[in-house]
Amino acid sequence: MHAYLDFERPIAELEGKIVELRLLAAADPTMQIDAEVTRLQARADQLVKDTYAKLTPWQKVQVARHPGRPHFSDYVQHLFDEFTPLAGDRAFAEDAAIIAALARFQGRAVAVVGQEKGNDTKSRLKHNFGMAMPEGYRKIQRLFALAERFELPVISLVDTSGAYAGVAAEERGQAEAIARSTQACLDLRVPFVATIIGEGGSGGALAIATANRVYMLENSVYSVISPEACTSILWRNKPEKAQDAAAALRLTAQDLLGLGVIDAIIPEPMGGAHRGAEAAIATVGDHIGRALSEMSSLSPDELRRQRREKFLAMGRDLAK
């Protein structure tokens, strides 16, 4: 059974009863449980649908962080062929939080980049929970240079709570590395599609998401700061205020589409991507494929111009 979030407890109780009935039937083949299981399953499905139709911003944060949600490595496995990772920034070290590679997507050669959080203790430590160091962002710049040289479309999959904020990262120029990665995004003269698949945290996400097309999965979040960090600044020692912070930050896909920060929302299976990982990944692939096809006729200069104008225009209508 998968992990349940706090607000999913009623769903967990119903689905737990279904599991218990099936275990009892397995021990006693004479038991007739089909009708009861069908009834309970229908109730559970409706409860999932109703619950996910009215998620609060804080609940969406929880869903975006769900341990069963597909990660970058899952998308790689299902969407890309001939995946060939690049290692190192040619200046300091390799950063496992950022994965940058050359690959084939729907038969075409592409450059791929994203954050990998890991799915167990060992892999999470290896990938530093998806929080990149400066060398990770400099590795991205290497990939972008290759994409530009060989005219490869760029696909990025964003899933990070933010860039690593430790002393070592600051000593090695974290802010400068993020700024130059963002600048490299804006300077690209090839099609560029970014998708927030989980968390999009601050500059750590923006450094690989300044794209021609920016998509978000339905239950992902994208914000300048996490609700917890915002709470620690505005309401010291009051963690219960994280829900208020999440609402104030307007970090949901629905909020950001209305603000013009993203271009489209990618729907998730009922109950979130963690309940239907393969379906969610396939839908993301379809959206990326269509976006690349739409941009295939644009010139390099037009791609760069549109991307720059897109981000310069953000906030102008709100400021009037």
C-alpha cells in the first residue's frame, strides 16, 4: 500500500478495509466478497475524486512532495531513449542533484536536464534531496552550450525545494552560478520546454525553467520560497502558519496560470500522479512533444526573442 497524506485518512480507511477483505478471502476461498469490495471501491474512488477536487494550497504542497510521486529518473525511464548523462562542470566537481544528458525523445535528439531527489535514504543522500550545488548549475551551462552547438531542443523537468543553501555552496558562488544558468536559458536559440513535475523552489528551479513553454503538473507547486521558510520569516516559531503562507504565496498551478507565469496545466490522474505514475508521465510526454512540434518552424532568433519577451512581460499588467 502506498503512503497516505494526513488529509487522505478517510481514503486510507476505506482502502484498508478493501485490503482486509481480500486477505480474508485469500485465507477462506468460500467467502463471497465481490459485491462488498465493489461497493467499497466505488465509495473510495468517489472520495478520492471529491478530496482532490478541492485541495487547499497547503495540501497541494503535500501532494507535490509525496514520496510516491514520479521523479526525474522515472520520466527518463519512460520518455527517453539513448540517455547519455554528462558528468562534472569542468571546474570543480560532479553534482548528483542535477542530471544533464543527451538523449532521444520521440525519435529526435534532445538535451535533457532535471533535478533528482531520490526515492530512498541512500539515493536521497546521493542526490542531496535534489538541492544542487554551484557545480550543478555550471554543468547545466555545459549542456546548454552543447544544445546550442548541435541545434538540440532542450527539455527540463523541475523538482527541487531549492538550490542548496549551505556554506560550501555560498563559498563556491551559488548565486552567480544560478544567475548564469538563468542567463544561459534566456540566450538559447533552440526550442526549450520546462515542466514542473513536483516542487519548483526559488532560483534553484528558475535556473532550468526560463523556457519558451513552461508547464506545471496539476498538483505541483512553484514559488520563490517554501511555505515553511516563509513562515519562519513572517511568523517566528509558528509552524502552524505554513498553511497561511502557502495560500499567500499563490504557488499552485491554477494561481500561476492566472498570473501568466506558466503556459498550461498538465492534468494528473485522479488522486494525483503518485496514484497513476505511468499515465502522468505519458501525459507530460504528450505535452512536451506538441510544444516542440509547434516551435519547430521558428527561427533561432525568434525563439530567443519570444522567450525573453515572455519573461520581461510578467507582472506588467499587475503593475498598471
